[in-house]
Amino acid sequence: MSSYKNTNAGPVEWWFKLLQVKDECVRYELHYFFVKSDEEVVSVNQLVFRSQDEITQALSDAGFKIKTVYGRLER
């Protein structure tokens, strides 16, 4: 699936491609095709989903004090 957007550089077509889902990591590519220049730019990205305990510990380690946690982060 792709989408178009008009920008200052002219029309841009973009789409994403899922590369890998493994444990808590999701890797994907974002493709941007600039119609006027016939140029394609690819951005490779990774999302890491951490547990509530991991997030709380990282914040504490950085000096933050946790008062309240809203919502549930379980999978």
C-alpha cells in the first residue's frame, strides 16, 4: 500500500515494508519516492517494546521518581 503527498519538493509517494518481528523488536523500512526527481530514499527503522518494569527501572536509573503509572502495558 502506498500514499501520495504533495510537498515543496513536489509529489512524494511513500510506503513501508515490514522486515522482521522478533521478540520485542520490530524492524521496517520507510520508502519515499520523489516523483519530480525520480529519487528514492529508504529509512530503516526499529521499534523496541519494553516492559513496564524495564521502563520504570530506566526512569529510576535516570533520576526520575515514579509517582503513578496509568494504563496497562502487558501484551
